[in-house]
Amino acid sequence: MAEIIDVCPVAELPPGERRLVEWEDLEIGVFNCGGNLYAIEDRCSHDDGPLAEGEFDPEHCTVECPRHGSLFDLRTGKPKTLPAYVPVDTFAVIIEDETIKLEVE
Amino acid sequence: MAVTENEALAAINADYEQRYGFHDAENYLYKAPKGLNREIVEKISEFKSEPQWMREFRLKALDHFLARPQPTWGSPLLAEVDYDDIHYFVRASEKPGRSWDDVPEDVKRTFDRLGIPEAERKFLAGVGAQYESEVVYHQVREDLEKQGVIFLDMDSGLREHEDIVREHFATVIPPNDNKLAALNSAVWSGGSFVYVPEGVHVEMPLQAYFRINTENMGQFERTLIIAEPGSYVHYVEGCTAPTYSSNSLHSAVVELIAKPGARIRYTTVQNWSTNVFNLVTKRAVAHEDATVEWVDCNLGSRLTMKYPSVYLMGERAHGEILSIAFAGKGQHQDAGGKIIHVAPNTTSNIFAKSISKDGGRGSYRGLLEIAKGAHGARSKVVCDALLLDEHSRSDTYPTIRISEDDVNVGHEATVSKVGEDQLFYLMSHGIPEDEASKLIVNGFIEPITKELPMEYAVEMNRLIELQMEGSIG
């Protein structure tokens, strides 16, 4: 059953910035790529290490896993380079009342 | 009469010295001081007049390298690697020659002695010869060039085909994959860039030969092979170095991309001298209906850690790894392979053989992974070890991870000793003991040598025979 959670006011996540949120046992990274917002699970599909703290490239909308360097497309969650080959989970981002929200389940 | 162990060892060294262990006087255009820092990395990039993105790529990789600890798994010999005691860049000639006449005289003499120009005339479609950090000679047959086949040293590849390189470079092995890949990404120089257009079959092998000459040298070649849909290429590499008492480091990164229906075969005959640490990352991607084969023969080096891998990303892709390791006195060959089945109905074989003698250590380290969704995958892993005496050691570290139900996986492993009964049987037919022992070893590795191009199979058998000289004391 889907649930909507609050992340932060829109003004607090300008382009080029990111934020980590927790919901139950999930950790989610929310990224602002030039005004478009994307959210992925903060867990690399290669070896389960944290992903969202890696190098964020807002121009190409990617994040690089800090452990082994797999590059993930934030729009789709798909890895663009090895060693990861499984996409990470993505979450729908909603903006309501000037607040960034995520749809999780 | 049987030769004693010591005599046999002396014979091995004498021959390596004569055939490969010699070194030339150093008439270099540039030799970096020992050690690695930002300045050296920037200097390499500047020497090569690289685009800004590659310079940034190198510097970022350097940060990764410096931030990562030395791996503690694999081999205790890794602790002997001293990254501050290595020359990271040595330039022997101005630019790669297209004719052997353009190659500096003493360097040309070296390759003459190693038989490369002769081999090129006889049975190769193209040759690259790397001496220290850079490629000194590069040539590809004209008819292949006309069909659009690109076979260049990696530096020229980046210069002349920047778009293709940028699209594929480091997508298979990112700089942060591991400490040694980060090191290579920071200081890479030389190696091959191969591009085979759609549907083109390169019938004869392309060959690269890597030679280290300087003491305490680090060689960091970078190879990228792209086979477009339906194409075929066989790339062969060989390597040797002079015998020094101090250590050298060879750390390559090799990336293969086989697009739908393409086939890439990559053969290595590694015969570094026993002062070389050989720490290499090799990885391939096979798309739908593509095939990648690694034929990996490790004879030389002090320590080799190398596990060629294939990611089977497209349906019905096939991966094959044939690995031979021969560990003699003071050597540790930690070799093997990895296959990752990502797509359905993919197939693979890993076939590894190791021979240990005179206290040498041969290890098989492998991974077979079948991802969720790769239903119908089939794989067979066979690793066999042969111990020639009681002081030698063999280890097997196979990892198998299966996340799908409908698959077929087989794993077999054997460790054997050259048996008294086998020897007795052969000797009872009038074959002398050392001959009998060679026959047993040749029979053991035959399934792999038969996959080598004929000239290499002959060389391989000769090298094994040489290593086997008088091993029954």
C-alpha cells in the first residue's frame, strides 16, 4: 500500500543539491537535477553499500557509487557502468503545497 | 640420468636470461622520478596532449587510488609492493612507428630478439609493440584498415577517435572499481584500442607485445576492444621483462565490449620475469548472442592476481574462460575467472588448470553468479590442480551465487599429484622418467593449449617443457 511522505520544502532543495530521508527501514536519496527531482534507494545493487552520498553530477543526472564506481542514472535507477548491473529502486516525487513528497511502499 | 633440482632451476634462469631476461641501455626521452603524485599524473597527461576530461579522469582516479588501502586478500606477497619505489612513466620514443625502421635501434633489436617482426610477417593481421610506458610500433594490415578496422595504441586511439573512446572508456571497469584499477586509470599509458565494425571478421589474430626494460618500472597499459554487431576479432598478447633483483609492477586494465552477435577472443601468454608483480583487471561485457572467450596463460611473474570476467548481459550470450597457471619457485599464481549471468538462456564455461612445483603456489579464485531473471542459464566450472612435489601448494576458492531456480550449474574440482603408477606405466614402456613426467603435464594442460593459435601452442609447450626440465630429481 503506497504512502506519501514529506521530504522538505521545495526551497530547501535547490538544483545541484541532494537530501537523504528515512522511512521505516528504507533510506532514500532525493536529488535535484536542474529543477527536476528524482529519488532512488540509498543502496547500491552491487554490494548493498550506501549510494546517495557518492559523487552527484546534476548535469548528467547521475550518482557514482563511492565504493566501486558504478554510475547510476537517477531518472531510471539503471546502472550506466559495471560492476553493478541491477537497477536500484526509484520513487515517484510529488510537489504539493511547496513541499517535496515521495510515494513509498 | 636425472638432473638435480638445483641444476634444473639454474637451467630455467639461464634460459630466461638469454631469451627474455636481457636488458638494453637506457636512452630515454623522459623517465619520471620514482613515486606517484599529482604532478606526475599531470605530466603524463600533458605529454600526451590529452583533452581536459581525460586529465580530470586521471586526477580523480589518483584520489581513489590514494584513498584506498592495499588489499589484504589474495596473497601475502602483496605486502611487498612498494608504490613509492616505482617509475610510473618512461618514454622511449617520440611516437609509435608504422615501420620497424622508425623504431629506435636498440628497441628494435629487442623486438627482433623476441621474434616479433618475423611473427608479424608470417601470421598476424596487426601488431602493437609496447616498450616501457608507450607503444613504439604499430601496424595493421591495409585490407583490414580499408574495412574500417581500427587497431591503434590507446594514446592514438584517444587522439584520433575521441568520441568512440569517450563513449566506452571505463564503462566496463570504472576507476573506482578497485585500488589497482584506480592506479591504472590515473597513470595509464599505451595498450591497444581495437574497433571492429559491424559484420567484419578479422580472420588472423591481432597481437600486442609488452616489454618492460627498466628496473623498478611500472607498466600500466590500457586496452579497449569494441566489437560491433556480428563481428569477430582475436587479440593475442605476450609479455616479458629482464630479470632484476628489485621489483617491477605491471597493472593493466582491459575492457572488452562484444555487441549483439559479436565474438571476441582474448589470449594472453604472460611470461614476466619473477621480479614482476602482475596485478591486472580484465572484464568483458557480452550482449545478446555475443561470445567472449578469455584464454589466459600465466607462467611468469612473482605474483599474478588476475580474474578475467564476463558479464553476460544479453539473452543467449556465451562466456568462456580457459586459464592455465604454472607456479614455480617463489611464485604465486592467483588466477581464475568470473562469469556473471545477467540475462536468460546465457551459457558459460570456466576451465582452469594449475601446476605447482618447487614450492610454488597456484590458486584458483573464481566467481559464478546467476542473477535473478537469468532463467535457463547453464554453466560448468572445472578447476584442476596438479602438484609436482610435496613442497608446493594449491588452493581453490570457488564462489557460486545462484538467485534463479531454473538453471543448470556444474562444478568439479580435482587436485592430483603426478602419480607413481602413471610414471611407472609410462616407464615400463621404455619412456625415461623426466619424459614421462612431461607427457603427464602436457596431457594435463592439453585441453587449453589446443585452444591457442598454433604458434602460441608450440611456444607454450616449449615453456612448460622448460619449466619441467629435470623436475623429477
